[in-house]
Amino acid sequence: EKLRVDASDNYDPQKASANFPKPWQGGDWTLRDITNYMTTSSFTLLKHAAYNREAWLKRFYTVGKEAVRPRKVNELYGYKIKIDDNFPRLKDIFERAGVQYGFPKGEKQTKVNVVNYFDTPESYPSESIIVPLEQPYGNFAKTLLEKQTYPDLKDEKGNPLPPYDVTAHTLSLLMNLKVEEIKAPFKPNWVKNIRTLRSVSDCLTGLGNKVGLYKSHIASMDEGWTRWAFNICTENEPVFNKDVRDDNFELKNPPKVILQKNLGKKYFYKTIIFPDQSPNQILNGYPKGAMPDEYTGGIGAEGVANLRKFVEAGGTLVFLNRASNFAIEQFNLPVKDVTRGLNRKDFYIPGSILRTELDTAHPIAKGMPKESIAWFEDSPAFEIQTDPLALANNFKIIARYPSNPKDILLSGWALGAERLAGKAALVEFTVGKGKIVLFGFRPQYRGQSLATFPLLFNSIAN
């Protein structure tokens, strides 16, 4: 009776189910039971491998033989990938995984400048690469490049079954790479792995404009990914709950170049980013007694007041994914999250890639295509609640979902996608002299979504 029932796990540990066939019947359970459980399963696996070693080796050989066999008529032969700014990151993934690729003959040489991170150009013998599927890791490459169509899985009560992780991982979409299927035989011009030297530049925000990155004492995985994205330029500093409560937005370690020119002068953040985190965790943090006192509490009401002063004085606050609802609630923004409170039977998008339409005339969308993506996972979608004409000078919709529900999903699973049709995915509000930017998605998702990195970087430079 002490077994915890967690609705998010989608099963009851006290009842038998398809994925949990033998519930524990009760009794004493000690450390010895735990170690016995682990050693029994480990030795059973080793014994099985020893008794069936010939079968395992034959099957492994069969799998390898199937991977490298010539493709049949009407089968997919491979992929052609156009080389552009984001290609070197995919190339690194391929080379680490052992994926072989070549270059088509007859195409002219191209040079790529990796403008988002590095300033050293990379040269390639053609404008595209060829990835054949008849190779040991061909299916791995296919998995990375193809669009996922996740099945509509539901339990006996009609509730959608959550995936182990997410439902989409199409790198061609996440990295904004043009990929074409090859359905005819070909022979690529094989080359050895290309190794290039890259020099880190003072990119993104400039020497005098470090970014403040909110860091709650409740760990946020998205905070780590955001920090990783900016560590390429080492231009971010943590902003803790106490800093916000104490109205302390001064740079902790101003760049040495600036200090040498202006000894004694104070420098302050121009932008503070709030990564994906629930509004309650940001506002209240850990409750008293759950942790040592210095780690309890969030930014509190006084922190909200200080953030309002910060933005009204000309600062920029950027909120990612669920953190956007914190901004809506605490700053009384005239916008509604249309996904809030929806039943999971009616709306469920557990990590999918959606299509967005951008206003490329806005500075945040500068350099972006008319259409892009959004990584949607526990994400909000915005609807302006006040007369848009009255707010014309106070808000801008920078990205929205297509009005046709059939055009929204690009890869993964989207139950109830029609509720997003025409809704905003990225909004900017003017508050005093500053700006509040709401991302209804994670533009820096796991360091993979290079397609939307520019939106995040532009929101800082804007």
C-alpha cells in the first residue's frame, strides 16, 4: 500500500498491466533483495549469451550482411544532402558514428562559413554529399534523416501512451538541411574523413554584453543545454534566485578587455534568459524544510518586481517554453496559453517537430526563411487576448503555426494539432523601454535544433 502511484508514469504499480505484468505482492524488501535482483539478472544474461553464443554470432553476421547488401529495385538507395552552414555539425555526427559518405561527381567545389559559431571557412569538393544505405550504419543514417510517423498509441481508457523519450529526431529538420531521397543506383566518389581547423570568434553578443542565464536551485535540464549553447562564446553567467530578489543584475566577471578601458565602471546584463521550467519552480522553488535554507524559495514577489524594473529600464527578458507562462502570469501580459488545462485525450504532443511561419521583417527573424520549425514538448501556444489594434505598438507575433491543421506536423506525433492552427509560437512585447520575448518552444533543444538557434541569438541582439 506504500507503493507510489504516479499518473505521469501511466501505470499503477499495484495492478498488473501489459508493461507491468507482475506487481510486487508485498513483504520485506531489503538491500540484499536489491543486490540479488541485480546479480541474478546480470548472470542470467551472461549465461544466456554463453549457451547461445553461436546463434548470437550468426544473427549478428546476418544483420551486418543485410546492412551492406545491394539495394533492390524500388528500394531507397540513399540520401543527398546539400552542404550549408549547419552541415559540419551533421558531418561530425556521421563521422563519430562511422557513417560513410561520398561526393557526387561533376559538382563544383563549395566553401562553407559556419556563421553561427566559428569564423573559419570549411572547403568541400562538391556542393552536396551522398549517404548510401548499403553500409554498416546506413540504417542509422536513415533514422537520423527520415521523418518519423509515430503511431497513435492509446491505453484501454483512450489515454495516449507516452513515448520512452520523444517522438521525433529528424536532424534534417532540426538542423535546417536540405535532404533528398535517392531512389536510383549510384556510385559515390568516396573520400576520407575531412578534418578542419576552426577558430572560436567573439560571436553572438559582443565583448560588452554578457547574457544572464537564470539558474534555479531546482535543476533544469534545459538550463544546461542553454548554457552549453552559449559556452561556445563563454558569454553567459548564472543569475540565481538571490540575485533576482536582491536586484543584483551586475556582471560578476566583466570581460577583461572592457575592464582595462574602464576601470571602476559597473556593467549590467542587457538580457536575461529563463530556460524551460515551470512557473511554480521559478516563483517558489523548493519549499522550506525540503533543502537547506539557502537552497529554498524561488525569485518570489520581490524578484518579480525587480525583473519588471529591469525590463522597464530597457532590459530584455527572454522566456523559453514553459517559462513563458511565468511571464504571462507575473507581468499580466495580454496573451493566453491555449494549451493550458487541455485533457490529454484531446491534446498531446510529446516531443515533435512542427512547422512555423515567420515574420522575417522582424529583427528576431532576421536571416531566417519564411518557414521554419518549432520543437514542441510540454509547450505553450499563444493567443492575444486584447484588441490587436490597441496593442499594435506593444506586441509583435514573430512566428505562428499554419492555419491549416494538416500542415502543422512535420515529424513525430501531434494529437489535437488543430488547436494550434493559426496560434502564435513566438511573441515579443514592449514593456517600458525594454522587451519581453516569449518562445512557445525550445529553440536550442538539446543543442540539436540549429534551425532555430538564430531566433534565440537574434532575441539577444535585438
